[in-house]
Amino acid sequence: MPHAPRRTALLCALLTSAVPLSTATAAEPRDGAPAPSLRFGACPASVPAPPPPERVECGTVSVPLDHSRPDGARIRIAVSRVRASGTPAERRGVLLVNPGGPGGSGLPYAVTKRAKLPDAVRRAYDVIGFDPRGTGRSAPADCGAMGGLFDAPGTGAAPLDPVPRDRPGERAYLDSQRRLAADCAAGTGAALPHLSTSETARDIDAVRAALGERRISYLGVSYGTYLGAAYAAQFPHRVDRLVLDSVVGPEDWHDFDVRQAFALLRQREVLFDWLARHASRFGLGGTAGEVGVAYRRVREGLAARPVAGFGAAAFDRAVYRALGRTERWTALGDGLRAYLDEGSVDRLRPAAPFDGAESRTYEAANRVVKCADGPGPAPGRVLADIRRLRGADPQPVLTGLEAAACAYWHVRPAERTRLGSPAAPPALLVASAHDPVTPLAGARALGRVLPGSRLVTLHDDYSHGVFASRGNRCVDAAVGAYLVGGTVPARDVHCDGPGLPEPSPRT
């Protein structure tokens, strides 16, 4: 088998028991079995240090690869902690945080997200980060070549342009998804069906028990909202406060991906209009239509003649990343102008290489988790949705259609991930009104499966990630009051947003 060494390495990692590092109090898990051990010590270099006198500490928790077979193979979940900075009387418990994905490493997030939280929240909670299974240092998924996803243009079997335009292009697109699924099956091996959101929710409960806590509070962003809702479904009585920011709705992953792709097309029109309103700054045209022509010139040029391996697929990834955060729009506009003027892609190219180790793990975990969460679409459905997107715009951005590979997945889940529970306490959902990455409709839909929940909406905002991210006092005050004092708003909260930004100065 072509990926046998990777499979062997992963299985060895699954079966290895690392030695714990300092002690933590134990609490009985739900089934009455002894709590898993969690000992804290030094963190890897990838975890930044908080400002003194605070410090971050790391450890691991051993959990079953398959929670339905507790005596079978085991994996280790990497955990980080920054203790509450207040007095013992101020401490409420632990706040477990997740940055999203699927595939995002959460180990450093205990430090980076905590730094942005309101002071009262930092004083009240030990902030807990962790790498979900399949990511970072928790049995990372390995999909090898992933159907040519990482091939530079012209060096592999992947098509030069990721948007299929005719029947041969569609066949090539589906073939790349088939090969991606085969690579994930070969590289991830026995872990393939178990790197799911439902299994990760059970890992969270193992972390809770190892920390000695009877209940936990939780803050999840983007995919982290889906994971939090899955935890509430399985362990409603273990939830204290639940904050879900930039919400993934309760739908199949392919349906979500397609909804996001249409939202990104709408957001791109907003971007074109913004660039046109600042024509003297960017020089891309004085109307949205003129900017659109300039945009297509860049993409068509890179599709026809990639620059140092940077072609149409890399360009679409750069656009996908920029559309979700308005603070990235200036750099994208400057990158378009630099290519048109000089043929340079330096301002478009990401700082970290797409084919680097961290990116490979992220992209692998993203597909593996999505495809483990429920039945995938049929290949014909994938093509029909791509045709719908091309009908809406000849040049859609397909970067986020990761669940297309689930059409060929080697393990077909029988059930979908369960989300929410009437037995869980009321949650606070947070959303940006015009977020294209997790559109607002998803928050409203998830709220219907979390009874008593309230929605905090930041209006006139176009970015992904809101609480302790956008610097909005109204949002941060509402969420902070809920986390610290348990104040559930009497009704949904509406906050005024910042609107679109001014471009940053030329550099």
C-alpha cells in the first residue's frame, strides 16, 4: 500500500501511552468509572507564553479511540490551561475554548483567545484549550497527497483550474475527490471513522472529568459552535455556560459548504463595491463592475500562467481567506493591483506555505471530521451544486467545498451528529449580520434546537468571529455578563456594528 508507513506511524501513536506530567483532582465521569488522569507541565514551543505572572501549562488525557469500546485502542488528547487570575472567591470554574475548523489546533488558543477576553472573564475562569482528535498533537490525521490538493500547477494530476467548466473538467474534479478519499483512508487507517465531532464531544467530557469539574463552561467559534452543540446533545447536565460564536447551523456539512459558497459570492460583490469606492487608493476601477473585470483578469492570468507555483487554486484560497475578515481586504486589493502592474503574487501569497506540515494536518482533519459526521452527498449532487454556483457567477470560489470528498468516503456513517438538547441550559449565540463564512441563518436555526437560547447579533458587520474579537462593547458586555453572572438576556440582543473599514495606508 502506498501510504503504509504513515498508517503504521499513526497506529503506533494511537497505541502509545505517554507518561503524565503534574497531578489534577479527579471527578467521577458520567458512567461512574474512575476519572482519567491529567498532569500538567511544560508546553510545546507552539504555545505562546502569557504575560507574567500568569503562565500556561500543558498535559495529555488518554481516551479510547472508539468510545463505545473503552478497552480498545487509545489516543492522547493534548490540553492546555491558564488559571483564573482572580481571587478564589471570584473563580467560577473552567472555560473550555475551541477556535474552529474542523482542523484548528486549540492548544495555543487558551493563551491567544484568553488575552482578548474581558478582564472579569479572565478572573473568573481557568481557560482550557485542547487539540481535538485528528488535529495538532492529538493523533493528527494524515491524508498524504490528498488527491493532488497540494500539487503546484503542472506538477501533478490535479486540474490547473479548480472550477470545472465542462464535462471533462467535471470528471477531473470528481476524480480528484475520489483520490483524496482514498488517500485519507490509506493514511488515517483504523482511526478514519472515529475522528468525528461526536467522539470529540466525548473527549471533552473526559477532559472535564480529568480536571475534577462537575460541569464546564464552553466558548466555541465557527466549527467550535457545532462541537459545543454536540457536547450539549450528549452531556446536557455537564454544561454550565455555553457561548457559540459565528454559528454553524444544524445541517449536513455539504449543505453548509454550499450555503457558504453562495454567501461568499455575495460578499465578493460587497468587496468589489468597497474597492471601487476607494478607487484612488487601489486603482482597480470606479465601479463594482470594473473591479470585477480587474479581478477576473488576475484570476484568468494565473490560471493560464501560474507564477512560481501560484495559480488559480492558490488565488482562490487567498480570496476565500480574505473574504471572511474585512481587515484583510486592503491586502487583497493591493495584491490584485501588484499582479496587474508587475505580475507579482508576493502580496497574494500567504505567509505560511499551503503545503506545509500544519496546513496538511488541518486540511486532512477538516475532511476526515466532516466525512465522519454523517452521510456524504452523491457525486451527482456535488456536480449539480457546482453548476448552480456557476449559474450564479461564472467564477465561484469552491475552496470551502471540503465535504465534496465525502461522496467517495470509504466509511459511510450511519447517523448524523446530534446537536443540542432540551435538557441543556440556555446558550448564548453570537453572530455577525453579514458573516459569509457562517451565515446568520445558521445561528437562527441552531437556536431552535437549543431551547431558551438568545442570539446576540452585530449588525452592519461583515466579518467572521465576534465576541472578544471585533472589539464591540455591546457584544462583549452581553457575553461577559452571561459568562460571569449567568445573565441570560430577556430577549435577543442587537448591537450596532462598525460598518466597512477604511483602507489602511499604502506600505
